[in-house]
Amino acid sequence: MGLDSLDGFLRTVRDDLGLDIAVPGGADTALGDLPGWDSLNLLRLVALLEESGHRVPVHRLLEARCLREVHTLVKEYG
């Protein structure tokens, strides 16, 4: 599934990271409030993005407060 649409991004993150994320409702949930979210999942998200050809600077990902903001970065950095 592609990362271009928000729903596709959320489904990919949910499925690949094994998180319980509502689609599309989970987009605005604070990362720290996502069930199962931790620093390891942040690293797994970075790897997922890299593997899919999206090179978002890690310092920008650390500033993101929710998955909608991460998706915005994915679109910004291609």
C-alpha cells in the first residue's frame, strides 16, 4: 500500500508496525497516546520510510506530534 494518501499511510504504519491505529481517526492521536508506541516503533517507522524511498530527516520526525504530521513530512520530503 502506498504512503501518498493519509489512509494508505496509516494502514501501512498499522500493519507494518503492528499498532492499533484507527483509520483515519488515529491520524491526530498524539504519538505517545498510541497503544504500543515507544522509541523502538519510532526507529521502525524510520526504517519503514527509508525502505519505501522516503528520506525524512530524523530530527523532523522527532518534532512530529501525531501521525498526520509524520505523513505531512513524508509528502514534503518525497
